[in-house]
Amino acid sequence: MRRKPIFWQIYPSYLLIILLAMVASTWLFSRDLRVFYHRQVKADLEARGRLFEEQVRDLLVSGDRGVLDALSKDLGKRTSTRFTVVLASGEVVGDSLENPRRMENHAGRQEVALALRGEIADSVRYSRTLQENMMYVALPVRVQGQVVGVVRAARAVNEIRWELTGVYHGVVLSGLLVALAAGLVGLYLSRRMSRPLELMKLGAEQFAQGRFEHKLPAAGSREISALAGAMNVMAGQLDERIRTVIRQRSEQQAVLTSMVEGVLALDNDERIIHLNRAASDLFHVNPEVVEGRRIQEVLRKADLQRFVERTLASRSPVEGEVVLPGTEGDRFLQAHGTVLQDGEGKGIGVLIVLNDVTRLHRLENIRRDFVANVSHELKTPITGIKGSVETLMDGAVDRPEDAARFLKIIAKQADRLNAIIDDLLDLSRIEQGEADKDMELISSPIRPVLQAAVHACEIKAHEKSIELVLTCSPDITADINPPLLEQAVVNLVDNAIKYSDPGGTVWIEGSSDGRQTRILVRDLGCGIDREHLPRLFERFYRVDKARSRRAGGTGLGLSIVKHIVHAHHGRVTVDSVPGQGSTFRIILPGE
């Protein structure tokens, strides 16, 4: 239903009240005016009758009827009044308008009958003589205290009505003018009352649109002005509170967005209330799409669903581990759950905080493998040394040939221990420099570094009749630490020589596209199975442990290469096919 504006609720009512008041006042005034006018006409007729009575008293005594009739007609014509003279017997002897001889006896007329009894009487009735309504006033004529006749003054009622009608027209016209003036005043007052309210309505719409800087004018009556002031104060308070809420929400959103932990809020029906960016990245979902849906529909993770159920069932914080299976391996999440409560302490859902500890798990596994591997690597030469010493102590020292053989074993294992320790020290030094960010990098050509690495490996390559082929433009430069980068290339070339068949070829290439500088070491050796590639750069990780030891490797060479490349802000990759060889690439950022 469409509601009317306040103006159309106030003004028509105001106008109706004015019209009703004018109609009522006009009717009352007209009624009182009619009564007053009739009284005035009656008093006037009575006064005229007294004057006429003074003139006819003597004529009634003398009995001169002709003079009475002539006097009635003369005075009646001059005063526009009908005068009638009636004897005590009721006989009419004079009349202003008719011949008395044709008039019937008036003794039975109401006003005449009362006047004959000595009273002044009046009446309004139909005149059979004149065929119209008349107002009569009859006065007794006394001579020596005796009523000798009656004089009667009369006027037609229509004449009175016409005179009143003229007065009525003036009254109505005046009333209409007053009503028009009152209507205009009412229109002005209604507009004056409704305009501030309309301005408040427009201001409230501005407030609803968030434009709280808009101020309502404090105009109109005291109440409306006070209301406008209260609404302005309310708008200021709302603006401040909304700004506070928005600021707090922005701060909360910034905190949640900046968190590396995944935050997941659910209601009691396990519907997603909110999840931050870390959680959406963790589960690969769009927050705008999944919010409001049940977790079972969105995240089909059994461990997570069980943890949510545990948290909903518990009134205290819950901790646990959630494992998310994936194509790239399992992800391990440390989960913390607590009940969400409203202002009254009523539980409305749960809050789950997920911390990705997959890297910690992997580092722990690497640490365990490292401890086991380094123990094993150190135990092998120590066992060889101890066994040789015990054999010598058992008498082999007295046999020159056996003594020389076991001393060579001791020397070889000691060299192996020294190589392992040297590599561990190098690795520790490189890692420390990488962590402290204090490794000095200078813009240098790449080719001299590659040539130095080739020269360092030429003797070992010559022993296996392996050809080393270097391809690199002298113009290629990069930000490098030449000695460290040479060590990394030497390790790659040395591995390529170790695992290549005699008479093979190892290619060392340098290239640049302006954005990146690449160093490639490629061989046609035995190759590496795909399953070993992800762990190839771990410490002491060996693809073929027996062959690696026979080749004299410590198991740390590729790990050293990885850390040297990381210290240069680059990365190292490997492609390998069993039986077809391997290709190692060092990729450094361009200048």
C-alpha cells in the first residue's frame, strides 16, 4: 500500500476543519441573524404601529371611517408598511392595500384577538387577502382605559427573506474569503511543517547511503529542530562506529591474510564461516565460493573432518596432526582447534588453525638420514683402519709385504676420512655464508671459471680416456664468486667423469639470454633412475652406494653444488635417463 506524504495528511485535514468550522459558524450566524432580524422587524413594526395608533385614536372615537382608510393607505405607501385599523367588533375600517368593505371580520385573527384583550401580539402566517406569508404586529387602541380598536402593522415575509438573502450572500462571501485566506495560511503552515520532515527524510536516505558528513538543517519548530539535532548526533556516532568496525575488520582481515597459518572458522553445522588466504591456498579452494557450504562438500579430507568433529565435541582446546594426501606427496599439518563463542559465552562454532609442518617433517627425515649416513660413512673407513691396525698388531707388521699392504689401506681410509671432513667443512662454510648473506659476488666472465674447472679435471679424464669439451663465449658475465663457482663446476665434471664409460665425452657449456646465465655439464654415462632425482642433492645420498665408494666419492659433492648455487641466488636442476647419461644445469640470474 502506497503511503501518502505527510503534507497530504496534514493539509486536507486542516482544510476540512476550516470548512467545517466555516459552515458551522455560517449556519449559527445565519440562524442568529434571522432571529435577530425578525426581532428587529417586529420591534420596527411595533414602533410604526405605535406611531400609527397615536394618529388614529381620535378618528376611532369620531368614527370617521373614510379618513381612517385614507390615512392607512397614505402612511402605508410612505413607509412600505401595511397598516390595518380594526374596530373592537373585528370590523376592518382601514387598510393600506385593500378596500375595507371587501375584507372579512378580523376578530378571529390570532394577533387581533390578543390585541383586543389589551396585549401587544405578533404572528407570522399566510394572508388570505394578499395570498402570501406576512409578519403581523397588533397593538390595542385605548380610550379612557377601554380598548376601542386595534391597529396592525405588517410586512411581507418574502421581503424579509430577500433582505436576509442579501445579508447571507455577504456572509457566505466573507466566509469564503476567510476560508481561502485560512487555506493559504494552512498551506503555508503545512508546508512549513512538512518541509523539515521531508529534509529529514532526504537526510536519512543520505545516512542510509553512508554519507554521514551530510547535516540536517535545524529548522522548524523546537521539536523538529531537536529531532534534526538528535539525528545529526546519531549520524556522527554511526559514522564513528562504522569507521571503527571497518578499521577493526580491515585490521582483522589484514592479520588473517598475513598469517602463514591456515585459519578455518566453522559453525555448529560444520558450515564454513570464513577461511583466510593461507587456508584457501592450502586446500586450493576459492573462499567466496566455499563460504556457507558444509566442509564435507568442499574438503574431502578424512583427517580434517575427524579433527573438526573432535573439536565440536570438546569444550577445551584440541591439538592434533592432519595428513593431507596429494599427488606430490603427503602434507603434514599441525592443527589447533577451539570453540567459537558469542558475547554470551554460547558456542557458535569452532576455529581451526592449521600450520603446515611438511617441511619440518622432511627436514627431520633428512636429519635422521644425515645422522645415519654420516655415521655409516665415517664408520666404514674407521672400521678399515681399525681392522688393519689390529692385523698389524697381530704380527703382520713383521711381514714386510703384509705390513705395506695394510699401511696402504690405513692411508687410503685416512684420506677418505680427510675428504669427508673437508667436504663437511666446506659445506658448513658455504651454508654459513649463505645464511649470513655476506658472500661477495662480483661481475666476472664465466669462461675462465669453466676453463679452470676443466684443467682441474683433465688428469682424471685422461686416465679414463674421456674427452672434455668446453663451449662458452668470452663475453658472458654474471655476478659470481669465482672460486666457489669453480668448485661447483669441478664437482659436476668430476661426477660426470666418474660415472662415464672409458672413451666417452663430457660437455661443459655456458650460455646467456640476458636474463639468465646457464652452465651445463652433460655426459653419456650410466644415468640415474627418476625415483632418485628428488633426493639427489641431499647429503650422503647415493644412487649406487657400492659404486660410489669405489669411485672415491664422499656423498657430499652434489649437496655442496646445491648450496654454492643457492649462495649465488640461482638453482640447479638435473635431467637423466638410465643408460643415456645425465645433464646438470646451473642457472644463475643475469646481471
